Amino acid sequence: MSALNDHLDDYLALRRSMGFKLRRAEKLLHQFIFHCEASGADAVTIDVAIGWATLPERASTSWICHRLGVVRAFSRYLALVDERTQVIPTDVVPHRPARATPFLYTEDQVLAMMTAARSFRSPVRQATFETIVGLLWATGMRIGEALRLDVGEVDLAHGVLTVRDSKFGKTRELPLHPSTTAALAAYARRRARWFPAGTADTFFVSAAGTRVLYCNFHLGFKELVQRAGITARSRSCRPRPHDLRHAYAVRTLIGWYRDSVDVEANLPKLSTYMGHVLPANTYWYLSAAPELLALAAERLEVATGGRA
């Protein structure tokens, strides 16, 4: 094993101890080290990094920047243990990543998608997609968190979900509204009828009784969007499963502003519920909806007597 591989193992262990999963980064970095060894390089340099990041030919700028970003983080660590390392500059490839504009679903659009799920051929698929879409709308969970739920993590007696090993390795409990608990209980009863002999531990099941794969959910979600007649608002604002999470956050904040709730004092609660590491990550939603910005500005104007 090369010294670079040894350093990579140490780097990954350090980052993971801080909660980062790095599944994709690990794969890319192993590919990068293989490229270094094939080119005869025993240290990370800017030229070697660019040579690897620009593969294959005609790669998009965003792809090149993503790969360079992965190597850049590794090079910063390497520079501490190997003085030959060249830290990759941030301006090697000028690029300003475009963050997707959240597609804020209306309640009618969500209901239309849930209704559209009933047009799937398989009764299992119908109920699974309808229930997952409703759960994401009601809780703001990440889609990966919902798909990873096991039976033992859904406490229907107390109306609580346990989300384990989420982003940054966090585990949290989500109290549910009684209507959400009732919907999950109804799904659980149907699930037991479909698979009386038992299935895998997963709560949400595919037609085969196995865990629903993200790629299959994503394809099914696109069908629901089309059947519900939901269209993109712009090139950067397209309906995605993750936008149900955005909609939950914005809906909660709008409700707080309208009810004159102390948003700043309560924001850490929302951050905890949604699984954000810092409340600052939740503040980003303030810019996601014009209505929310207007309410925030109105609150500020009242607080400052119009002097802001």
C-alpha cells in the first residue's frame, strides 16, 4: 500500500470522526490516488490534480470543480504531513455553483401527487408512495431518512419516529401529529396483510417486500409530478423530493411569523427537528419564499419603528 493510501485512510477516519460520511468522496479519492500512482506521482500537486479532475475529455465545469473540491480538502490535510503537497487553489477553474431554487409545493399539489400515487398498478406501490409523500410533507424529513426507517423505529403507540445515523451521524426523535401517526398505522396494517409471513425490517416496502431504493423512488416521484400536472417554474426551480423538506421549513416559519411567535428563540427547535447541525443552516430558508421575506421585513419594521 502506498503512502498516499495510508494518508487517505487517516484522513477519512478523521473526517468521519467529525460526522462526515464521505461515501462518494472516498470513491473519488481512491480513483485519484490510482491516477497518481499510474502517473508516477508520489505527492499531490496541482498539475496532477487537474490532470485527473479533467477526465474524461469534455467534462463539464461543474464536474471538474466537484472533483477538484474533493482533492482540495484532502490536499489541505496532506500538507500537514507531507511538505511536498501542493494545496489546490480555489480559483483553478472559475465556477460559481448554482444552488437549486426550492420548489415550494402548495398543499393542493401535494394532495394531487398523493392522489396520483393511487394510479400505480401495484397496490403496494400505491400505498407506499402515497404515504411517503405525505410523511415528507408533514415532517420535513430527508427522503433518505424516510426510506431507511425500520419497523422498530416507528413507534405508533406514542407517535414518534426515531431517525438513526442521519446526516453527520446524528440520531433524533420526531414527534408526529396524530393524523400522521394514523396514516402510518393504516399503512402498517395494509403492509401486514400484503406480507403476512413477514418481510425485511424496513417499514416502507416495495412490491417485492424489500426496502425501497432511492433511484426507484426518484423515478416514481417524477411520474407523480407529471400525473399531478406539476411543472417547473424555471430551469433552476424544478419539483424534487427534497423540496418537500424545503416546503415544510418555509411553512413552519410562515406560521410562526403570522402567529407572532418568537422565531429567533424557536429556530433551534426547528433545526433540531429537521436534523440541522446549526440553526444557521435553517436560516437559509428565510430567502426561499417572497412571502417569508415579507413577513420577516414586516416584523423588523414593527420592532424598529420603521427605522430599519
